[in-house]
Amino acid sequence: MSATTMGVKLDEQTRTRLKSVSEKLDRTPHWFMKKAILQLIGKVEAGASIEDVVDPDTLEKDSLRHSISLRRPMNSGSCDLG
């Protein structure tokens, strides 16, 4: 299985928190991020919805910023009339 590097932008506070919790578990930040990603993938594959993984208080803001369907450009100017 080949691996591809993907980047994740994290603010300084999150980077500091990541380093701290990784050290608590005697693991690298890379291990911690990969484990978290795989756990979230597993939840969604098992049937979790967006409401199950995003805090309801922040869901609307999260959707406006990260929803793929909301980011797709609409077909402006083309109209099929027939």
C-alpha cells in the first residue's frame, strides 16, 4: 500500500494542544492525528451522520465553511427549457 502525505493547517493553539496530548500518550503528533482520522472515518462508515460528529451549536457555521455541496458552483446562465 502506498502512502501520500497530506497537510492539515492547524493554528498555534491546536498545535500546542496536539503536542501536549501526544506526549501524554508517549506518541508522536503524527500518530495522534492518524488515529483520530481513522476513528472518525470508522464512525462515518458505520453510519454516523454529520450531526453525530459535529457539535450541533456549530453545525451551521461548519457547513457554510466546509460543506462540499454548498461550495459547488451553480450552473448560472444555462437553463434547459425543453
